[in-house]
Amino acid sequence: MADLREKVLALKQHLESVIVGQDDLIKKMLITLLAGGHALLEGAPGLAKTKAIKTLASSIKATFNRIQFTPDLLPSDITGSDIYLASTGAFEFRKGPVFANLVLADEINRAPAKVQSALLEAMGERQVSVGGKIYPLPDLFMVMATQNPIEHEGTYHLPEAQLDRFLMHIKIDQPDRFTEKKILKLVRREDLASIKNKSGMAEHETNLEKITVENVLAASMEALQLYTSEEMEDYIVALIMATRQPQKYDESLQNAVMFGASPRATIALDKCAKINAWLEGREYVTPEDVHAVIFDVMRHRIVLSFEAMAEGLTPDDVITKLLKVVPLP
């Protein structure tokens, strides 16, 4: 157990050295990877969303594909399609970019619903159906989708039912002044290293020993076998139930929530809390582990009423209030 955890922590440390000021994002990406789920990353342009995903993919001995979502994209551009071969007079299936261990769905909200549903079906079923045949996706399969919250022209909103397919909805904030300076210095070094490499002057650097797909799957199995007490299970369920009837816990939330979190949220919260505890070196799940992941697991699964949105209430506000009133185990 210790050996696998050390490999994952070494990967985490490497990512933190390359992606400055996004430690929380990196940890949540690793939790998503070990949980066998998918993540939606939301943040303004230039916050290293794409770079973080590409760096994670390059640090694992796994296949990686990037899909740039545009309004003219077709479902077959994601899944692949049957191609007629004149030489044989038969059709042959050509796999699309979704057939990879890690898939970056860049600006997923720029593609129409039919294309989004093709990807989300693959995420949910972990298979692709074309021409009456089923093609399974790899055992390790994770989609990291990005979307820009400040641009709405030419975008297609992801429906709540499709958002529920994502294990986590991770929001990324702008860096503070100290982190901004670190980013500046890091980019300077990277630019200089790039120039040296092109001129043949690059110095030998020791690279991170990449972990394998087998390592990731084994670490996932270890983390998900972590002990969760009956009291912690009751606490997780109580938090989920509170999103469905929040007024029972806080009168100010009367009529604030139209739809609470689904059973997928219960499963996701349990998995993510276990993996967070495993990464922290604990042998059992604590309320601290639940609190560390609950916002990312729940914010896209709570549908607010129009009145609540008009008052400026957010799903994060609802979660914050419920954490204060739902009794700890």
C-alpha cells in the first residue's frame, strides 16, 4: 500500500512543480483518476486547465487524446465511424479520439447537444455503439472536460442530467499576487529551456518515473477498500438527503432547491472521501475527508429554484449552510 501511495504522491508533487498555484485542482484531478470518474473543470481562460490535464496525461504511461469542441463537430468525430473499404467491399470501424485512457474535452460547451451526448454516453456506459456493434473503452478511462464560465455566445449549456455524469465539477479561481509571480518565473525558465532544446544546448534532466495504468488501477482498488464506519455512512447519506429537503435543517432554504443531489452523489461522495483519506495517509474516512470533496461532488447536482437564483444564492452557499446544520457523527 505504501509503495503505490508513494508513487501517486510523487506524481502529485511533480504536477505541483509544473502547475503553479493549482494544488487543489491537482489533488481533485488525482481523486477523479483513482475513483474511475470524470471531471468538469470550469475557470476563466489562462488558468492552466488544459496544461494541467496534458501534464497529468504525459506523466502516466497511458494513451491520451484531445478533442477541441466546436459547433460544427459531429458525433462520429468523437466515437469514430464505419469506413467502406473498396479493396475488400466491406466496412471497417475506425476508432475515434474517445478511445484513449485520458481524454481532454476542451470547451465541451461549444458543441451542440448531439455531440455532447455522444461523449457523455461513452462516459456513462464506457462503450461506443456504432453500426449495431459495441466497442468497449479501456479499463482506465477518464474524461476531463473544460468550459469557460464567462463566455456564452456560441455555447450550448450542459443539461443537469448530463452534468450528473461528472464525478466532480471543479472550479478554478484566479491566482494571488505571489502565485502570479511564481508563474512568471516558471514560464521564463520554460521558455529558456525550450530555446536551449531547439539549439541543441539542452541539459540532461532527470524525469519523473511514469506510473503505469496497472499502478493507477491497483492504487484505486486500495483506496476504495478503505474503512468507512457506519456513522460516517449515515453522515454522508444525511448530507445528500439534506439537499433534497433543506428546509428541514434551515428555514432560510425554504423553496430554495428545486432538485437535490441524486444517488450518484452518494456514491461519488463516498468514493472521493475514501481516496482523499488514502492520499492523506489515513486508514479510515473522517468528516474532514467528506468536507474536502463535498463542494466539487455536489455543486453541479443541486438545482436551485428561480427565486433562489434571483436572490444570488449558489449551490455552494446551500452546501455551506447544510454543513453547519447537519450533525457531525
